[in-house]
Amino acid sequence: MDDAVSVVIFEGGEPSGEIEKMMVDVRHAVLLDNINKMKQVDQIGSIYLLTNYPRLVGEAELLGVKVLENQLSEKQFHFGKVFSDLINKEKLENVFYMGGASIPLVTVQELEEICALLLNSPAIIYANNAQSADIIAFTPGRLINKIEPPMMDNMLGFSLRDGTGVEQKLFRNTSGLLFDLDTPADLLVLAGSPLAGPHTRQVMNSLNLDLSRLKRAKEVLRGDYEEVVLLGRVGAPVIAHLNQNLKVRLRIFSEERGMKALGREGRGEAISLMGFFLEEVGARKFIDYLEKVAQCAFLDTRVLMVHLKQKLSAEERFLSDLGCWQEIKNPVIREFTRAAVESKIPVVCGAHSLVLGGLWALVDEIGPTHNYW
């Protein structure tokens, strides 16, 4: 139907390690909760799910989702080609795309807002991030034919904006529209959120997660004018959200935003001033200096890892996020993770989602303490 929004969800992968498999269990629970929310939105017509997880196929079909099973390996899979083929085959007009574990805290009202934005414009593109979006909504669907199909979904927003001549706008900033379940650091944030859905809560309650560092970091955020370090792909909106709602003093080093979507990581061009500093002084001294200037730190370590040119498996990155340094084989990241875990201050490590939607969700969970500017 031209007067309905079509939701397209891609959820696939080939998890190998135990943490990856744990992440997949939570991702699937988030997906089922989000589908149930979507079924409550009158403006949403068909929901399409492309997946290579057999168990998910049956669960989604029971909820009335049109499931397309992906038989391609990760090396063979080309996001843009599969996505554009689906849009053209089904003649989709108003398209809302998301990854399987995107926006786990989204509300029904926010989904209704997305639909209204699409249905009230003849041609528009919406994203939840200017640099590397997790969710994209656009109309008309045939805009996809004006661009070279992107290899990865986090390039979709850039490609549509730069290749179609259609205006791109940003969704309003909320925990529901910014927070993404991408790494174990996001699991820790999600564990403390009262907005997690029933499927998600059931799976989360079965996990044995160490929340101690994050709990200590929350106490710092609740304090009076404590110093907080933010490092990595930190954007202006989350900085403003922290300043407007919490009594904190921020020390921010933001760099390499959009390194994936712009292809800088893939081409080996991503570099980091803080990465050079880390190389110069070593992991232990790096953390020692953090302790001298702040009471807690939130680190998007992927920028450092890329700068250091460490070829890590997803499992090793996830082990670092959880602080399991003893299990990390890579000596550089093992040393860094150990120093972070043994720090006198809580050092929370993760990826881009930690210093965007994760921090946003933490601020909303804590609640405004004082608007002091």
C-alpha cells in the first residue's frame, strides 16, 4: 500500500565465539520486542526480515513478518544489492530500514512519529545519525535506484543523501532512536534500562554480566561536577545532552567520526591523536594519565584499535569491552584491557554506540540532576 510504511530489517551473521553467540541471543530478543511494537502501529504495513538464522525464521513468521532467508555467506553478501532488489521487487514506496538489534529502547510513539514523517512528505530521507546511521527512513523507495548500492548498511545514509539530491534530515534525539545494541558495552547499558521489552528482559536476566564498572561510572555521572573523559567518535548532540541534564565537567577528545561509512577504516586511513599518545606512553601510563584528569571515562576503543592497526576478531573486541583481559590473545589489546580494568577509576570501553546512544540512555536513566549552564 502506498499509504503505509514498509519496514525492512536485516539480521544476519556467522557468530563463532561465546560472547558473539550471547549477543545474538539478545539481538533476537530485541528484534521480537520491536516487531511486537511495530504491530501496534497502524501506519506500518508489511514488515520484511532478511535473516540466515533458522530459529528466528519461525518466530518472526508467527508474528506475521514476511521472512526472506539469506543463503549467502558473509563474504558473498552485498547489502545494497539485496536491499535494492527487495525494494524493487516488492515496489516499496515508504521504506524504514533498520538492523536487527537497532533501537532496542524505541517506543510505539516514536515508531508512529517515523511513519508520520515519511507519509507527510513526497520525497525525504531521515537518519538517526549524520555520520553513520543505524536506522534510515526514506520515500519514495525508487530513490534506491539513483545510487550505487552500498556494500554496508552504515553507508546507506551517505549514499542516499549524496546521490539522490533529496534532503536528508535527522530524527529527533532520544534514547529510543539513538541507542543501538552493537557491542557488550551496550548490553551493560541495556541491563539497567527500565525500557527493555519482555523478550529482552528475559534473556538479559539469564546472563551473568559484571555491571560493577558501569555502576561506578553511573555514580560519577550522578555526582556534583565530577570530571568525565569521553574519547572516540563523540558527537555534539550527546555532549549537549550531558551538559543540559547532569552536573559533570567533560574532557572530550572526538575523532574519526564516520570512519566506517566514509571508508577510511577500510582504506587504512583512520588515525588518532590519542592513538599516537597511547603508542608513545604505553597502555599503563595512558590509563594513569586518565586517572589524573577524571573520575571516570567512556572510551570508544575502536578508534584506538584501528589506529594501532590491530586485526582483531569480533570475539577479542567483545572480550575487551567486558574486561576479560585474561582471555585476549592479542598482546596489545590484552595489555590495554588489563590496564583499563585495574584502573582506580571506572573505565568503560565499547564502540561508537557507547559514546552516542549508550551515554544518551544513561543520562535519561539517571534523570536530570540540575540544569546549571
